[in-house]
Amino acid sequence: MREASPHQRPVVWYIAAGYLRAGGIEAYLCNYATEIRNHGFDPRIIVFEPLPDKPHRFLTALRAEGIPIESLYRRVGWRAKVAAWLTYVPWRMRVVWRRLLSDNPEVTLSSTTQQPNNSTTFSSLLIYWRKRLAVRELKRMLACEQPDIIHVKGRLISEAWPVLPPELTLFHIATSGHCDASWTPLEITAFRAFARHCARVLAPGKLVAETFKNEFGVTRPVDVVFTMVPDRIVSETGHTPRPLRFGILCRFSYEKGIPTILEALQLIRVQGEEVPFLFAGEGDLEDEISGTVQRVGLKKVRIERVVSAHMTLGEIDVFLHPSTSEAMPVSIVEALLEGIPCIATPVGGVPDLIRDGKEGFIVPVGDAVALAKAMERFAEMPQSEYESYRQRARARYEEYCRPTVVGGHVADIYRAIMAG
């Protein structure tokens, strides 16, 4: 058995790369930190990237709840700039000299040396010092504050993994579990060493767990933990306007299936009456969405920012989420909470949430024809059948995603780690 916690309430650190936008990881951290207090823990959030100057809705919620959140890069900001200015000239001379000596003019410094490479710009040196000093600051904070549990959500910089005490740290997968081309060999090596020795690994769905184990060569067991969203008072009137209103709440990016939705809307328009559709969110594809809507003449399509997920979902009767790659989306769980059936793709942890013909329909990735047909099935089904989908959607949330259920499961894992 380990020694008792030095704190009045056991301290949980949630660590992530950043808290920059109103996205999935930001929602996860907000919801977990808020709920886990109800189970006897004191949550704090540590991120590397600076916090946004204009707080998004999850950052605003954290501050309203009084949950501390700190940026390591902001803490070391001035020190990184001073170090970069003091070392810039000798570093640049070293890089140029190594290029002259190398047979490959593109090579600067080996990636295994943990030194800045591939550029002689001041910004690359600043990034190097910011990472190095942030990891040093993290190590200092760990020694001073002695958290009882460290809950890492998603991918960190490779230098951070060796600093985290493995016996207290659990890793929560934030993607579909794949190791894509953005992972460098150095990152993969550092992360595999961490994954072999950390206390627990959590996955948002069975498929994510298996994919992760195969991609990273992990043989240890992986715990499946569902996504949770806060309870809200939801209308049980069952009144639904006709025609049904469709929509998506997400970051506008290709992996969310935005092009597939636009193609499906055009197919429905060609075949008959177009359906009302709401794109709720923001992102890189916002101009592409508005441009397509204007060019094609989709008069019933709207684009809106999200102030409150509850308010936005009040304008949607069927939720779409045809992702190409996903973990277990918070927005789908929010839709289930509101009793909104979903049309989604079988990626990541989505099949653990949505069963074809139960809480909605599952369509192949990138298949606009299948997506359009699923939308038409909802648009044409009797009101009584639609209401049965609504009831099953809400029941799915109650059984698997209610915060008391997920929070209790995670709290038990924390206590098991603390007990050794």
C-alpha cells in the first residue's frame, strides 16, 4: 500500500497539450474536472500551450466552477525568450557548420540529440527552449505539489513522457487510436516506453482500445471509459416540428465529414425538397461551407456559432456526425442527452454509442449517398417511430454516459492507482 495522500482531498492533475478552442479535449477536461470533485478529489488542469485571450465556453465554465488551469508555456515565456536570444548566434553558427560538413545539405542536427533542427530561424530556437523549460517547470511542480493522480488526455510533446511518474499516471486516448504520419520515430519511442509502464490506459470505446494496442504494440489491458456530459433539464414533451431539422455541432474540419454532408444535402435537393440543416461551430472549412451553400442555392442551410450546446441542440431533431476519424465525440453524447437520434459513421468509439436502427443509423465513411438516404428515412418516418428513436437515444445516455456513472468508474480507477 502507498502512503496516505498528503492533501486533505486527493489531488488530480489533468494534463493536455492545450486548451485553445471549444473542442473535444477541452470539453472532456471540463466535464471530468467538474464531476470528479463530487467523488472526493481536488482537480487541477495543466496544459502546455498558452490559454486563449478570448475564453471559449469550456474555459469560461472552468473558471466559473473555480477549477484552476495553468499554461506551462506561459509560465516560462520570458525565460524562453531570454534563453533563445542568448544562444541564437552560437546555435546558428553550429547549424551552418554541420550543414557544411554533412553530405546531405538538408540535415542540421540529429533528432536524437533533442536539439532544434531543420531551420535556422529564431522561432525554431524559441520553440526548443519553450519546450525544454516547460518540461523542467512541470518536473519542478510535480516535486513541489505532489499530485496523487495524473490523468493525461491526448498527445503531449515527447520530452514530457519521461517526467511523469508512471505509478501515478494514467493515459486517456483522445483519438481513434491510430498512429498517423505526424508521429516522429522519437515521439513513438518515448510514448511506447511511457505506455508500457504507466498505471492505466483508458480508451473511449472498444474499437479505439484495440486499434491503439495494435498501432503502438501495447499488450497490456486497456480500460474502456465512456464520454460524459453534464446532466441538464431536458424537455420531455416529445413535440417535434415537421419537417425534421438536421444539423451538426463540431469544429469545421475534413475529419468531421463536412464535405460528405454538403454532398448529401445537394443530393437530397436534387431528388426533392431540401431539408433544414444547421452547421453549428467554427473552423477552417467555414468559408467552404458558406461558399457551397451560396453557389448551390441551399436556402434552408444555416451556419451559427455555438454559445450553448443545449440551446443549439434545441434547434436540431436529427444529429449528424459522419466523421472519418474519431474517438468518442462529446457532441454525440450531448445529442443523446437531449434525446436526439444520430446518423454517424463506424469510427472510434461511435459504435459503442450509436447502434444502427436503435439510436439512429450508421453509414459508411465518406458515403454521401448512404448519408442522404439515412436523412430521408428520418424525414419520411412516422412521428411515433421517430419518438421511439428519441427514447432509445436518451436511454443510451442514461445507461452509459451520465456523469455519476462515468465519474464513479473513473474515481474507482483513481483509488485503485492510489492504493497501489
